[in-house]
Amino acid sequence: MGSISLWIAILVVSVLSLDVFSRLIRGVDRDVLSLLPIDPARVVRALLLQTAVARWWLVPCAGIVLLPVATGRRRAVGRAAGARRRLPGPRPHRQRRRAPAGHRGGRVQALRPAARRPARRNPRPQAAFLYAPGLLVLAVGRSSASPPTRCPPPPRARSLAWARLLSPAAAAVAAGAFVPGLARRAYLRGTAVVSEIDARYAALEDPREAGRVYLDWVVRFLPAPLRTFALDDLRHGWRARRSFVTGAWLLAVAAAAVGWTERADGPLRAAALAVAGAFVVGAGGVLLAADEPPFLRAWLPPRGAPGALARAVVLVLWGLPPVVLGALAVWLRVGAPASHPVWLAGGAALAVAVGLSLGAGRLRQRGLVVYTPVAAVVGVALLAWTVVGGT
Amino acid sequence: MTESATEAIALQGVRKTYGRVVAVEHVDLRVQAGSFVGLIGHNGAGKSTCLKMLMGLVHPTEGAVRIDGVDVNADPVAARRRLGAVPEEPSLYEWLSAREFLEFVAAVRGEGDVAGALEVAGLGADAERPIREYSQGMRRRTALAAAMLGKPPVLVLDEALNGLDPPAAARIKELLRAHVDDGGTVLLSTHVVETVERAADRVVLLAHGRVIGDERTADLGAGGLERLFVERLQREPPPAQ
């Protein structure tokens, strides 16, 4: 269960990193301000504050999701310990996997050549832009992961846990001292690096590919009344809300990674990520409805039932990877029966997320306010149901 | 005063490559303060890359870029204080009106006559409409007005007169001329030969990333620039990449 909190923490940090990246590096402000004699320190501080104000709810929402995990921690730890005892006798690689420091250090070591390879093809500052959020996620994951304990923590350990929980805030305040200097050195120069990246991609790009978007080939297999709306959603989603689609794929890869194990809680962890993926995609659907360009609303026929059905199809297509990859990993590694909870929880979450997304989308700008808490509660309920069903 | 002290714009041995593609090949361009220079070249000649390097939007692979004696890459903020720039595709805050946008730019620059800028750009009647509703020409005029706010000594304009109707283009040319007469410097990139012939004091020809000509417009006869450009272009075959 501790690993669920780790994954959710990584998810929150990923969302925040992507958000900071989109505002600070790729935002419209850079295009406008790069020509003006701005004070980069003030600009960067304002953009970071803007991100904090826009995303403050992520942390309490993660807390709500983790509440059942926190209250059931002791029981879960006991169960996990029992599951470990049931595993076949000690094998060298299993021993290595369980040694926390060695294991995590080993993973970082293993990543180094892979990180060096793409960095060689990019100038160093570009590599920093591209891989910094990933390294941040890795660092947070590494610092959050702790070896499982079999007994309740003593009070001193509990206060240490609080200190660790509050450490990101302290780190943020401490980092704030470095922001002005870093911003003055890097913000305006960053524009040249971004344009370099874009110029290289533009040189590689086939102009015929420019108009294509992820999954647009599916449209030709849909009934005629749905095609226009489905293509509209696929294009709008891929161009304006791509982080939700790529986020679902990241969760899919993560679900496959955690499902590819013989540990007893592997299927549950894969199911948790499949459920998260479904609700992430559902949130993307709410935003699609909220920021649909007004000229499209005027130009296209009223969406009605075909429009809703087309959006449901698109959301299911985007949300399938975490469910399918997570379940397939469990199926191939452990067996078909073990993958049933992943199929059931992921499928149910996808159905609920799509329905909820379509309903909340009718509220346009306020849709996410309704969607987020309901999705969090339903997600937790689904996971609880999976846990109960699995025991 | 030394010669370099009066150099408003200096590209020194500048080279820019994107992987194997050479966009600009050892360009040397020096523009004295109080001049109006036209940069002429075919599509892909390297004009925009040169101007982007002056605006600090692209770093040169080799060489140095200075605005009013300030290295653009070493001290980007100081260089931008001396520079008003209009890129080929200007970026503006779409949800602001022209007046709000110009007020914002004036606040950043610490000075600027917003009402006057709106008037000279011919945006007075549309000043309160959001920029997202503007035509291409109006957007360009807004960007020009923003570039000229606070009277920076150097103006760098990339195809800035494209999309303007003839009266608006004539008005902008008058404004640029007045800026030069006041001691300012203008570098205008365009592929329209007539614009440079009529407005600039000097013309620099660029082809395949290299300077292939640098002439005073007063020394060219009517239609002379076009003929010169074609002749020089024929003498300079594209380099093998």
C-alpha cells in the first residue's frame, strides 16, 4: 500500500512538473516577453505562483485518495509481509530487489547510460530542459520510497514522518532563494534553446504528418454521424490537452511495470494505476467540453447524442492503454485469474469516468469542480472494492 | 567617439547551423547609428535567422551579436532595453485589447506614450477590442506600436510591412524614417525590393546564408536593386550541403 502513495506522489509531482514546464518554458508568456526588457526573476516568480494557485488542490486531493491507505496501513503492511512470506525461497535477484538502497541505487545507475545516449544528441541545455522534470520525479520517488516496516512506527518515527511530509514545502521555500539568480541567468536564454529544439524538430518533420493526430485513423471505422465529432475531439484533445493523453500512456507504462511481478499486491497496484488512468482521461474530457472553441460550436451541427457518443468513444480509446497494459502484464506474468481485478476495476473506472466526464462537461468551466471530488471518491471506492474482492 | 561606439547593430563573423543545415555562413554586418538598412533576400536566405539572433531568440553557433554595443547573449536584458523588435509572426496577449497590451509594454519599458502609439498605428478606433479579433494587418500594427514604445534606439523588423494596406504601409515607413531622422536605427528585412529602394539608405543582399552585396540605395538607379540582386544571385550558386 505504501507503494500506492509513492505512485500517487509521483503522479502529483509529474503533473506539477509538466505544468511548470508548460507555463515556464512553453507558455505564451515566453513568446511575448522574450522581446521585452523584463525582469526575469519577477516573471519566473509570478509564473511559479500562478502554477501553485492553479494546482493547489492536487495535494489535498491526493491526501483524500490516500486517506483509506493511511488508516488501513498497519493491516496492509501485515498482509504484504504475509504475502512476502508466501513467495518461493530466497533467490539472488529477489534478495537484491528487496534491499532498498541497493535496489534504488542500482536503478539510477542503470538509467545513466540511457540518459547519456539522448543527451549526446542534444546540446547540454536542451537535455536539461527535456530531462529535468523526469529527474525531479525520479529524485522525489527515490526519496519517498522507504523500506516496508512490520511494526507500528514509534512516536519519534511518526514525527520524522511528518518532517518528511513537510520537507517538500521547506525545500520549495529554500529553492525560492535561488529562483531570482537562476531566472536572470536562464529565462531569456531559454528562448533560444526552445527555438533550437523547435527548429530541429521542424527540420525532421514531414509536412504531410503535421495535420495528423493520435488515433485519427480510427475515425474511418466509426458510423458516419459520429465521425466529425470524433475527429474534432481527437484533434482538439491532442493539440490542446495532450498531457492527459500522454499522461494516460505514462500510467499505462507504470501499470505494466508494477503488474509485471509475482508479488501478491501486483494486480492491485496495476488496478490502481488503471483506475487513475481512466479518471485522468475523464478529466481531459471535461476540459475538452470547457474549452471547445466557440467557432466550432457555431460551425458544427449541435452535438446532441452523436456528439456525446463520439466523445465517449474517444475517451475510451484514450483510457484503454492503462487498463489493457496493466492487465496484460499481470496476465502474462502471473496468469489470467490474477488479471481479472485489473480488467474489472479498470473497465468499471473507465465506464464511470466517461459517464461522469460527459455529465460534468455540460457544466463547462465548472465541470472540473464537480468531476474531481466525485472521481476521487469513486476511484477510492473502486479500489476498496478491488481489495475486498481480492482478499 | 570610436567607430564601434556608434555601431548600433553588429553581427561579427556570425554562423548558425541546425545540425547539418547551415542557415547563416559567417555574416559580418555593421550598421551605424542613424541609418535605415534594408535586408533583402530570397526565402530561406537567412534573413529571419539573422534578425532572430539580433532579437536574442536564436543563439549563433559562432560569432558575436551586439545591439548598441551590448552583447545580446551576455546581457540580454540590457540589449532588449535598446531594442524594439517585430518578428515575422508577432506574439501578443490575445485576450488583451491593443490599449491594454501597449499599456503593459509601456509599464515593462518604464515609459511610452500609449495614446500616441495607438494614434500613429491607426488603431484608435479599435483600441478597446481584444487582439484575438484583429486582422493580420492590425496585429502587425499593434506589434509595431509596441516595438516603438519608449523610443528604443534600434528597431529590428522582420517582414513588418507584410499584410499592411498601402496607406498603413506608407504611414509606417514615414514613422520609421522619422525615427532615423531623430538619430535612431532601423534594420528592416523584406523580400519586397521596392520597399527597401524607397525607404532605406543602404541595402544588404543575403543569399544562401551569406552576404552577397552591400550598397547605398542612392547609388542604385530606378529598378537597379532588383537587377543587382538577380546578377549577384546568379554569381553565387547555392553551396553544396
